Amino acid sequence: MTRRPVLPGAAELFRRTDAAPAPEVTELPSISATVSSPALRGGPARRGDGETTAPLTLVPGGADDADPLASFRQPAPAVAPVRPTRGRAQRTERTKHDEKITVYISAEELLALESARLTLRGQYGVAADRGRIVREAINVLLADLAERGEESVLVQRLKK
């Protein structure tokens, strides 16, 4: 008799709990199969009724010919095709920080910091973690202190 425990398989651990049975996946699509898809490579798309439609294109200046600023607009730069990669997109090199401090903040301050992080990401396309936001805020306050002295935001807020 072996002493190995009998453990449940993946089918027992990861099963659907809704009423509709899910179709069984026999093979995952490869990246080459995904890239060769007409819908993903920009070819004619097929609708549910079998008709093919032309792919959508962006019009750089908009459809309005009466645009008074159209003569000042630069044509959109040619964009190189993006090759699919696995995992995360490449990032710029991280800066290694040698020193560390611990700062205690309230739940409201943490919520405001996280909200600022999401706003930067969603509205401005800037991906920054909370630590980077805090470091940038410190740099801005210290530069303001060095430049304006007694009239700086930091001095005025700390005097309250």
C-alpha cells in the first residue's frame, strides 16, 4: 500500500457553479492562430448573418470638412504594428532606491492616494504606483520650498 494521499483533480477543484454546463476546452489556441484571425489582423470582419464588412478606420481630422483648424493639423504619424508579447508590456528601467521610511496615513488619505493613482492611469495614461506618486509629490513640495521659502505651500500648510 502506498502512502501517497489521494487529492482531487482540477475538474473537481475548478468547476462551474452555474446551471449551464460549459463546453469542454480540448485545446488552447496558439498565438499564431490568434494573430491569423481576420478579425484581429484588420481584415474584413464577419457579422453574425455571414456578411463581411469593411474594417473600421480612423479619420485623423474627423469627417467635418468645415474644420477651421484642419490646415494646422499635422498628419497622424505612421504607427508600427504591435507584435503580441507574453506577459506585461516592457517598462522603462526602474530606479533602485537605497533608503526607506515608513509613513502612517489615515484610511481617507490612502483612499485619496489610490484614487489619484487611478485618475492618473485612466484619464492621463500615466501608470505610476503609489510610491512613485508620493516621491514626485515630495520632490514638488521640496522644490517649492527651495524656490519660494516662507511663501511655499509646505510652510503655509505646516503653520496651520
